[in-house]
Amino acid sequence: MIVPSAPGDGGDSIARLYAHHLERRLGQSFVVENRTGAGGRIGTEVAVRAAPDGYTLVMGNAGSHGINAALYRSLPYDIARDVAPISLLVEAPNVLVVNRAKLPVKDVAELIAYAQRRPGEIAYASGGPGTSAHLTMELFKSLAGVDLEHVPFRGAGPALQALVSGEPPVMFVNLPPAMASIRRGELAALAVTSLERTPDLPDVPTVAESGLPGFETIAWFGLLAPAGTPRPVIETLHRACVEISALPDVIEKIRLIGGFPRASTPEAFRDRIVADIAKWRRLVAERNLAQE
């Protein structure tokens, strides 16, 4: 099972959880392999080029299998053509976090006002170009009318480590990898990107209720195979994923990291990917973010 992001990222944790249960349920060995780099493009390409026999899978995410198709003018694969969705597995909001020792703001309104007084002077971190955290901040910049400098890292884990040290002092990040730092008080959560507050952080408002109505981005993680994988293999894996997603201990572990189990049909998962690509293409065109 290929994970196109770094160890410690949300997709890595979810991949290892499902790999453990798939191994027990199907009686096959599942090895999780992190193939990082290029905003998830390297791991994704390895997966789509693999033999479509069910022995190579990929834990895709909103960045690797949605945003990249909108952000890059040319990719060595076509997500719509070259993957076989199995099931959406987990959704999680992004969260806007700051290191208050370096950026003394208590809420979104103060952050916007602070940034407007210092255009281009404040840097924000991300887990890399094309990640949902990167594009979420670009959407925020567009709606809030602020200018922040992008500092990409190789994964959410390194970006969070830098944020804890205060350089850069702010970022959007998937909630799962950020929960520990928030709970320890290393970082302050200003807002979540879902339209409703998350029960994990009930006192943290949404971005939408913090002055940017309608603001919403949701990170997702799901299992896919190379296109051409036999339908019976897809169906076997799909059934297993649905059953695993309903296990109380799996639900508990996903909830502990701020995620929500969201098993789906392969067809619904494909529709979600197509809709995401269309959504992000509009933002990329508006902000002139397209990359080679």
C-alpha cells in the first residue's frame, strides 16, 4: 500500500490502520510504503504504473488525487483514467493553527488585520505544493484579501515541527496530524474549515463563522488501485473497507485523530474526485497558481 506522503501525515496513520485490518480480514500481507515527493505525484505515479492485479494499492488524498490534477499543467498520468477507486475512507477538516509566541493573534479577524498591515511579510507553511493545506490557504488569501508568503515542506510532519519552532508561524493543516500539538498547547487552533464546528475542538469556530461566509475545504483519504484492476478484486477490497470502517476500534482511532469514517462505493468515490478536481481548477485559474 503506497502512501504518497511522509510518515506521520494523516494519510500515513490511516493507511497503517487499514493495512493492519485488511491483513487480518483477507489473510494477505499488507506493507505500507511511503513514496514521498513532488506533492504526492511520485507515489501516485508509482501506483498507477503498477500491475493492475490488486497487489499494489495507494492511499490517495485530496491533494495527490484531486488538487494535483488541477494545479499542474502536465502530469505523467490522468487521475480520471488511470485509477480505480475502491472506497473513500476518512474525511477531516483542515485547521488554521498559529504559534502565538511568534504571531500574537487570538482569532481569524486579528490574523487578517495583522496580515493586512504587513503585506508579504508573514510566511505560512504547508506540507508541499498541491496539498490541501496549500490550496486552502490560497483560498483564504483570496477571500480575506491578504498576502502571505508560501514556505512548502516535505510533508505535514516537518511543516508542523517548523511551526512549533515558530518559523513559519501559521498554516492550514489536516486536523489528524495537528491534534497532538494542539492538545499539548504548542499551537493554537484559530478555526476549522468545515461548515460546522468539529466535536474534537468544540470551542474552535469555523472559518465561515469567523468572517468568511461559505468558506469550506475538507481533506479526504481513500483507497485506490491502478486502472484495469479486475472488478472482483475491487469489490473484495471495497467490502473489506466498508466492514473495517464500521469496527468500533477503527472508528475510535479515526475520531481520536480528528477524522470521520466515510466509507463509500467506488462510484461515489470517483464522483467525489471529479468534483474536487473541478472545484480546485476554478481556484487555480482565479489565483493564477498553475505549475508546470
